[in-house]
Amino acid sequence: MILADNNPSTQVRPTAGDSSWFTESRFGMFIHWGLYALPARHEWVKQQEKLTNEQYQKYFDHFDPDLYDPEAWADAAKAAGMRYFVITTKHHDGFCLWDSDLTDYKATNTPYGRDLLGPMIEAFRSRGLKVGLYHSLIDWHHPDFVIDDMHALRHHPDREKMNEGRDQGRYIEYLHGQVRELLTRFGKIDILFFDFSYPTRWGWKNDFGQPFDGKGNEAWDSARLLDMVRELQPGIMLNDRLDLEDRPDGWDIKTPEQYQPRSWVKVGDEKVVWEACQTFSGSWGYYRDEESWKSNDQLIQMLIDSVAKGGNLLLNVGPTGRGEFDDRALDRLNAMGEWMRRHSRSIYGCTAAPEEFSVPQDCRLTYNSTTNRMYVHIFTWPFQHLHLDGFAGRVAYAQLLSDASEVKMKESQTGEVHGNMSEDTEATTLTLTLPVKKPNVTVPVIELFLK
């Protein structure tokens, strides 16, 4: 078993996979790409619009990403400061990016006619990024996948009749066979991200307010699938969506999706390895007309916030149907890369600050136990003084991380006067004197060299 963090003040649940590189990296790229890039109105378009296989076929027949350049994708991820990536090998619509022996529903049979996955893995790996594969447990295309209340055909009037002859057991063998292909054809895989279980016992309601007909670990034979994964790729990091929460080696990473946890993610009272899965906008796949894109400031603060709570950020890009990252995505990746160029050491190898340190208002703290440095990320720039309660006597030197310019500091006494202002500070407070004008970076960072 491998401990996820060597900082005694932040010990977390041991993982079956090798989490040492994961908690060092902190920042990764998620990529959702498939046939849904052509309708360009959500990766769940088949389910949301209740499309049959025949209606969805036109996207397969016209899928030809002629501008696909995995080298450019890998360059963009590396320049943004990302250290690993996760790609959708197959999403819920069942379309496969690689040349699987087990289906004809794959990229090599589209007008593009070539494998998309292998060149991508090699491009990212050649730039030093760790390799992650997303694989959907769900398959709305496969003829043996039993139609349930999540399926694209859930409201079809002939649903019951269409399920006659479907055999979930045969689908299980297909699912396991494809996972075996992925774990034996592409070299070392560092992360496997399954998506997702929705067991009936959870008590969800369907679209008509009735008990939800779902699928849990039995529908995937998750225990046997897990054993195969651990055998084929020892050390692989596995997410938490096989519905094997009670099995000690059933998952390594908790994956809060589309929200930021309020604190370090725990299971019971135990801290766990986690990553926030987030999008630039409101969808994962390419969505041409979607306008709720997060700002550069929001995204950088989201990365900082994740690390300050002991987690990672997996940030998603949805490439176009021609195989490019669109301008909106590139703009945000470039902004994150510019900030990371000067501030990455407040992210890589960092985690939450030890609990005895108080977090200043409108700030986040990250801590590197190896270098014994604390990083104060200032979300709202204060006027002249930043008071760090509990830091007095513990800091040897302070500087702005962006340009290594010294930040003067003073240990306060209760009621001490600073200039023309009387500060109600504690004797344990360290007061930093900041420039009146905010530095020209998205989020300024003060680097504290601890004693």
C-alpha cells in the first residue's frame, strides 16, 4: 500500500495505486472527444434528444477530424502547466477512438479511417505527461446493453420489447474485453477513469417520478473487472465509479464533479486522495453555442483552491469535430500557462497548509513539506497590509513569487500602530507590507520561507 502524502500533518488514506506522482502533479487535462463533437450541443446529445442508433448514425458517417494534431494538443497541455491527461476512449454513446477488435463502431471505420488514441498517447507521453484513460461503463449503442432509465431509448414505446434478447452478461464480456485491450496495447497507463455506476438502491427517481431502474456493480461485474485492472496494470490509479466503495482496493481517487469541495475530501473521518473534475463551460464535449465559460481568473483560483484543500484539478477540453481546441479553450489554457510559468512551485508538490496556520481573509494557503515553504495566494488584493495570524516567529523570509521581490514583514503586538493606523492584532500575528498596487498577475502569491 502506498501512502498518498508524506506530510505527517496531512496523512491520507493509503491507496492501492501509486499516488506519489499524482499528488505531486496536481494539474491535469481531461479531454472529451467523440461523435458528439459534430452536433456540438452536448456530449449527452443522444440521450437528451432520445436519438436512436439510426438517427445518431449520421455523425459516424461524417466524422472526419482532418485537422487533428495530437502533438499540438500535447503542447497546449504542457504549456498550460498540466502534468497528466485523461482521454475518453469511449463515452456513453459507445463510439471508440481506437481500433478495437470487439466492435465496428470505432474511429477506423469512419471517413477519418485511422486510430485516434495511439498517436495521442504517444504525443502526451513524449512530453513527459502521465497517461490516463476514461472508459464509459455505459453503452447506448451496444445491442446487449439492457435499456434502463439512463438509456437514450428510455422513453421508447417499445422499450420492453426491445430489451427482449438483450443480455447484460454478454455486454459485461464486451466491456471487460475492451478494458483488456486498452490496458495491454498502449504501454503503461497511469490512471483509469471509469464512468459511471447508478445502482437502483440509491433510490433515484426517473423522469416520471418513479423508482429509478439503474445499474450498479453487478451490471459491470465490477469485482472481476477490478481484479483484471490491478493485475494488468499494477500501480494504476483508479477512480471511484465502479460501485465498489466498500472494497479497500476498489478505488484510489474521489472525483467531485463540477463543484469545489469546501474542505479536504473525506470518507468518514479519513482524508482521501481527490481531484475536482471541472469544465471550461457547462458541457464536457464541444458545444458551439454554449456561453457560460469560466473566466481565466475563476479557473486559476479553482486550481489554487483545489491544491489548498489537498486535491488536484482535472480541467476539461472538448475538441471540435475537425480535431482542434477552439479559441476559447486555447485562450484559457494560455492564461493558465502564463500564471503557472511564474507560480508553479506554489502548486506542484504542494498540499493544504498544516492546520495550525490560519488562512487570511480572501486567500488560500498551499504548503510544500519538502522545501518547507508556505504560499499565500491572494484572491483579493488588500491595501498595504496582510495580517497572518499564527505566523509570527515562524517565517525567515518573504517574497513575491512572481518576481522574487522582497516583502517586508513585522511581528505585531496587540494594539501596535502601523503608520497612521492602529491594528488590532495578536502577538502571534505576522504583518506583511505589500505594494499599494496589485502586481500584474492574475493571482499574486507570497512565498514564505519557514524557519
